[in-house]
Amino acid sequence: MKEIQYKKFSWRTHKKNWRGKKPNVCQFELTFKCGLHCAHCYTDCYNKPSYIKKELSTRQVKSIINKMHRMGVVWLCFTGGDPLTRDDFLELYSYAKDKGFITTIFTNGYSMTPEIADYLVKRPPFVIELTLNGITQKTYEKMARVKGSYSKVMAGLEMLRKRNLPLKIKTMATRQNIEELSGIKQFLESRGLKFAPSTLLHAGLNGDITPCKLRLKPEEVIALDKMFSLKSMGEDSECPPTHNSGKKGLREENRLFRCAAGGSDGINVDPYGKMFMCSCLREPAISLLQARQPDIEKALFDTFPTIADRTFETSSKCRYCDIIDLCGLCPGKAYLETGSMEKPVEWFCELAAKGVEYAQNLS
Amino acid sequence: MRETMVLRKNKNMVTRVIDDETILLPIYKTSDEINSIYTLNRVASRVWKLINGKRTLGEIKKQILKDFDTIPEEVSKEMAKFLKDLKEIKAVV
């Protein structure tokens, strides 16, 4: 038996399967159901009973987990919506754990119960990532649009904290909570938690641009970057890193995707069992309920990488942009917001330009 | 370890075959706790499969000798080392 450092194993496994070999990571949206209705949320458009009733059954989720196991997925993230809203969450979580997945849970804490928290103490996940967008009732409930949500979320957070469960906090910085960000930072740090805000909102999965209207002004993003030592410029930190980063000739290659997209080692699955390349780009998709192994392999090794290797077909200004490496827009986000993977989104252009100004002032 | 001994697996340890390599994962370690994972060679992987809380170590050894073209002394040595490692990481009880 050979002992390998976990970090080395993780690095080696990601590297080995990078771009089109096999997926190591899966973000599985167990449900779009969520106790909150945040205006900036990109999945809330499907947080309605008419959509939720079409979501996967327990048996179907298990069947997909089995397929992921056969694909060799190592890291499995249960997300949503809020996965804790599923009555069978613990059953599915345990099922995945027993299969040997390294499991992460994304939640807002609203549906956390002492029973779930106690269970997680006995069988802890790798990490729980909890989104906290406000620390006052007024701000929190203005964002969540649910009365009484503040006290429930704070109780959920405390349940996890008191049980010493592995916890990371995320914050979405929007027009609605900008005044409270310093307070959130202080609140978290006084509890030994790290403040990790993100400013990159994108349109809803149904193309609704309401979330985009809640974006901070580019100069506010720069100010936050300075204040909290963030890095809002460039690709989304949650996306796989650019496969071409730092390589000469990227622009000449005319490549549309700067991220690794479907060619990375990650896949996404929605609550209906469809597998796709990234959380923003949901076409092409393949139904994991119906697909057989050869169909899955074709999607992973042929269809998705072909999309990821696409080049610009229009004379979009992004194609010729000199500061694109400072831009947080990607074809997926552009598609959700404009209906085209190649169309620029002015907010991102302004933010990148402000980033250049900022860098120039520093030097 | 005595050949009559019977070992049980710790349910918190799960094997996965990742890229043709058998890996022993401590699945309930958190991001703060996980330091190591373990890889098993073919013999160790087979021994792990055979540990079921019922078979004695002697029976497992016999099965290994059947499955692999090797001599008893080597199997004994390799099994002893592997089982010691498993005990150390609390993968078996």
C-alpha cells in the first residue's frame, strides 16, 4: 500500500484527465427548489412547483450517481437550488458517500435542520459551502425575498458552526448588499470564517436578465477588489482555468472559449438528469437517464470538446479585444444574457477597462 | 497476525478504481482533515476485496495463492505488511 498526499493525488488526477479524457468532477443540481427567491439567482426561474415536479426521483438520482461512478468521477458536488430541500437528501448523500465520492454540499443554510447537521457530523462531507449575502434581517430578506429567512439561515449557519463541520462561506456582492459587505466580512472573520465575495452575476437560465441589473458598477467592483484584495477581473475563479493561459498565439487561434469548458475534467448535471458542459452553457446536453455508455462517451470525448474548441464565427469585438484576459465574460454567460456566445456584454467591457486603468495607476 | 483472525472493514474507507489504480479513500475525512489517500497494488487490492468480516486470514491467503502466481512466503510477507498498514490507518478492525 502506498500513501499519497491528498493534494498530490488531487493535482495528479486533475492533470491526468484534463481536456477530454474523463470527468473527475461533477456538479449535480439535485433540485432547483430553494427556500429563498433571490433576485440575483440564476436558477430561481425554475424554483416553481411546475418545474420541481418534473425533477428526478430518488431512484433516478441513484441511477445517475451509479453512472458517474462508472465514469470515474471522484469529486461530487451536490448543489441546486438548495439540495437540502429534497426530502431524500440524506439518503442520496449517503448513497454517494458509500460509493466513494469525495462530496461537497452547496447550500444557503435555510433548510438546515438539527437532524441533517447531526447526520453530517457522523458522516461529514469534504466541505459545505454556504452562501451568506447579508447579516441584517433587512438586507438578507430584501435579497432573499422571503420573510423570516434571515433567522432560519443564521440558525442553519450556527448549527454547522457549533458542530465544527467543514464550512466555507460565499457571498454574492450585488447592488442590494453593497453597503453591508464590510459588515459581512467582520461578522465572518469574528467567527473564524473567511469572507469570499463574488461580483460576477449572470442572467437567469431562462435568459431573464434581472440578475444582471443587480450588478455593481464596474468602479464599485474595482473598489471592492482593492478593499478586500479580490480578483474580479479575468475568468471566473469557479471555472476551470484557461487551458491556453499565458500561451502565445491565443488571439491568433481565434478561440472562442478561454476557459477549458467541456474539455476540462468537469461535468454538470441538472435536476432533470441532463449532462452538459458548464453551468451557463446547457446545450448541447445529454440525458443521463436514457443515454447508454457509448452515448455518454461520445458527448464527453467528442461533442463537448468540439464545442470547447470552437472559434469565433462573427466579427464580435471580443474577438479582437486586447484586454480580453481581464474580462470575466465567457461564451456561456454571453449566451444566457444575449442569446449569442459571441456577443459582448458592455458591463464586462467596462469592468475590464477599469481594470486596465487600475493596473496603470498602480505602476 | 494469526491465520485464524477475521478482519472487518472500516465503513469509512471505500475503494475506487480510478484510472486503473485501486485507491483507498477515507470518505468521511473533511477538507481540513484529509492528508492522504492510499493506492493498492493488485495483490493488496484483492486482499481488500476478500476481507469481509467472515473469511479468516488463512482463507484469504489461500485464495491469493490461487489467484496469483506467487510463492507462499512472498504472499505471507506482502499480506503481513499490507494488513499492518491497514491496521495503522484504521481501515480494518
